[in-house]
Amino acid sequence: MPRMSYKIGNVIVLKSRHHGDLASQQSAKIVAVMPETQGSRRYRIRLANENFDRTVAHDDIDVEASVSQTPDAIAPKVSKPGGWINHDLVRTRK
């Protein structure tokens, strides 16, 4: 099975710290993808009820629970109309 790699903005579920305790599973949003160190990819995450970031290894993520939590699976992206400037009509002098 190939390793799942996550992107900025994905919602993940951390593995339970206590075996069999489903209440301790927490979901978090990936803020940054950090370089691989010692053979393990690291991510900077933010839990919903905290105002600071944490760093976790890929091994700390519950892959099966996180697959259904990705933003693409929750809601498909819908392109929103741009702001009040139409960039196609803007011309610059050469």
C-alpha cells in the first residue's frame, strides 16, 4: 500500500493515544508540510480547539480515518467568481 501524502488544508485524524479509546481521536488541519527527516514525513497541524501549531510525524496520523476527512471528499471545489477586477480586461503598457 503506498503511503498517503497530505497537502496543506487537508483535515486529518490523529491516532488514539489510548488503545481502543475513540473519544481521544482528534481531527486537525494541516498548516504546512515539512521536509522528511529520518525517513518520516512531518506535518505542522492545528487542532480545532487550539490557537497554536503542533508538529506530528506521518506515523501519528490515522490513515483510514483521515481518508474520508480530506476537503475534496467532503465538498467539491466550486470556482467562485473573481473580485470586482476582471483580469482579462486589464492591459498594461509595454
